Amino acid sequence: MIRLRMQLPAETILLPFEDGPYRLQMGLLARDPSALIEIDALYPAQMALRRSLLAGRHDAVFGAMPGSEAARAAVLALLGELLPSRFPHWFRRDGMALHNRLTGETWNLADPGIDPLEAAGRLVQEDLCVVAPGAHGPALTAAVLCFPTGWRLADKLGRTLADVHAEVPAYANRLAGPVNRLIGQLRPGRMVERVNWSLLDDPALFQPGGERRTASADRITAATAGAALFLRTERQTLTKLANDAVLFAIRVRVHPLAQICARPSEAARLAAAVRALPEAMQQYKRLLPFRAALLDWLDARAAG
């Protein structure tokens, strides 16, 4: 067993519920680029799952368009510098060799036998997507996507961000322009972050699908919602790469509803956020089949 100099930290619980009326917005915050990658106590289990998916479901979790080669190499180069700098207890760089003390692996960063983006995806818990400028707007040109939330990489690869987000209510009218401008204006050395949330009846990290699966409402009641539902959050970051492409990194976290609503105040905040969602967004988030049961459970928990 590998001995670590520092114990892995506990997983962070994010509760990104908005207060007040619902507003469709990017919700971006500037962050230190060194905070691109987060490592926690779930690293060993999640990396084992990523290795398994890349071995057994490779075409489902990895894809790349012709012309994205430089951007894919830039992602690995970025992580090859960042990981030993930010996490020197767990990663060590020796020339082009990157030693991962958490898994016992050593990676040759110049190895032509593995795609550099796939190698990057075997180092971190985040999913890594490459977005590049295109004639019709920024497009998804490559990704290692082991933990999708109800979508298939093959369906989105090569498409513009506007097409990728076509089913998001009001995205085309409200967000497509600002997102495209952000992608074009983001500068090297800067990173922005946002967090979104959903409630699902399945805690699995790997949840592909052409459409978001609708939860079975008959087994989710006011009595069972706390155990049957899970908060799924995505910490999303955008970082400019050296070749004008952008790295879109996604860190997925899943927590039982009962855990994240242990305090009445958090149950009240989530209930208010659910009630504030427009019906179209409730449909997009697939909340309607169990909305009444969820709110009954949250209100009871909020009341103490």
C-alpha cells in the first residue's frame, strides 16, 4: 500500500441554491487557476471507476475531432505542470515522467501510445472537455467524459455550444451570446467557475443517455424522498489553453438528500429554490414527477 505524507481531505459538499427569484445566468466567479483540480478522499475509488470505464466503455467516455490534437496535448501539459506544483505530496515530476503516488502509476507525458487527453483524464477526478473556436461559434471538439449527467458524448461531439445546450430552457435567447463572448474573451492565466445542481433518484456517477431519465414517481413519497433522492452538483470551470482553445472541466459530486439537508436551514433553502424554478426548468431538471413529495419532505425537515 502506498504511504501518503498527507491524508486525503474529505469531500466538499456544495450547496449552490440561489436565494430569491430564479434568474437564468452564467453565475461565473473568477478563481485562481491553480484551483482547477480538486483531490479528495474519493480519489482512489473514482479513479478506479474512470479506469474501468476507459477500458470497457472507451467509445462512450472518450472522443476527439480531427484538428483538436494541439488542444488535447495542451490539457496534459497543463496538468503535468499543475499537479506536482499544487499537490507535491501526491505527484512528482521528473523530466517527462509524472509520478502519481496515489495510484502508484508513472506517466510518460510524451508517450505517443496514449492520447494526451485520455492520459489527463486518468490523472484527475474531473471530466475534461475541449472547446475550440469555430465558424459557427465555439464547439466541443474533444472530451474525456466519464461522469455525464444524462447525455451522450457521441451526440454532442463536434457541435457548437448552442447546439449542445439546445434543450436548456431559454439558453439560445439568454445565454448563447454571453457564453460565446466569454469563450472568445477569456485570457490565458485566468479561470472562471460556476456550480449547478440537479436532483436524481440514482447516485451513479456514469449516467449517459440521449434524454434525461425521468425518476419513478411511485416510489418517491414524502416519507422516502430523503433516502430515494440525491443532490448531484457539477463544479464547472473554464480555463484558456495555450492554443486559443478552452478547457471546460467538470467535477461531479453526489450526496443523499438526507445528508445535505441535515440542517433545517438547508432544507428550507432547497425548498425555496425548487419553488422558484419556472415550470420549463422544472421539466428540464426532471423534477415534476416527484416535486410534490420532495417539497413535502423538505418542508417537514425545515420545520424541524
